[in-house]
Amino acid sequence: MGSEISKKYVVAEQPCASGGNSCLWRIFSARNRATEEKVSLWVFNKSDDLKDLSDKTHRERLLDIQRRDSKTIKMMRHPSIVGVLDTFEEARGGGLAFITERIKFSLANALGNRRHIPIGSKADNLARKGKEMEFYEVARGIASISEALQYVHTISRRIHLNLGPESILMTASGHWKLAGFGFSIELPKDGSDGTPCPHFH
């Protein structure tokens, strides 16, 4: 998977952000070699990111959540949802990756969760400044996420189930966008209200 990515994209050495379930996705600044477009590479590596979990069942469940996140966000098409531009096949060791529009940081990063972000780096300093948002920026961001959720619930017929700071990403232009679909489930196609939820018993 690494060579496939490097053929098409120039990728920064260190993550600039993290997001999704428990901020497990490492997000790198990248550039498309052919078009020069600035993008972001999202990476999850099972061997690195789940190495501290001794329970194999728990590890596999988290990997399934990451797979669902990667698969579901590709299907979403809305201006207030992080836009996926390119995807890659899953690596043998459980590595997942996809390319999105350029992301600056997650709301979780701005609020202090710097998982995967090197302390003192440019990305760390940028995330710290993210806490200094004006009231109108927060209001506009909440409105944007509300529009995204309306699309997810009414058009895509899904329930997100993981709305939190790690699922809200900031673009380079300052827009708030929704991600983190690893826990999402489809609503019944027959219009009924009852929906089994495998994540909560």
C-alpha cells in the first residue's frame, strides 16, 4: 500500500492531525503529484495502533470499526462531510488508507487530544490555536455539522452514533466537516423505527 500511495502522492513525514474513533486515524498533509492538489492522507495501521491491546476480540472489533469508517465515508457526498478523493486496498497487516480534501486538525486536537501529533511541531501549535475560535466560527461550524447530520439521517438513512470532537474535522479554509462513521448503522429500508444496534447491549 505504501508504494501505491507514494507513486501518486507526496506525503509529509509526520501527522498533522488525528481523528475518527478515539483519534486512531493518523492524518498527514499530502500533495497529488499529477495535479499539485493539496490533500490529506488518512492512515490506520493495525500493528502499530492496536499493539497495546492484548484481547484479540477487542482488536478485531476495533479493526472492523475502522473498516466500516473507511467504507462508509466513501459513500457520503455532502459539502459538510469530509470528501474522499482516492482510496486504497487494505494492506495485508490490516493497514487502511484513503485520501481526502485537505484537513487542518480535528476539534479533538484543538481541545487538547494530540494523539499521533508530535509535541512542539507546527501541527501541534496550529491545533492549539484552534481553541481560539470566535463565537461566529463556532456557530457556523455547528450549523455545518447539523446540515451534515440531516443528510446522513434523511438521505443516506444512517445513524451516526459517534458524534464528538474526534468526528469533527477542520479544513484549511476553516469549515467544520463531519467524519467518524465507524459506529454508524443503516436505518431500516421499510421505514420502521426499530433499529438493532450492535455496539450497545
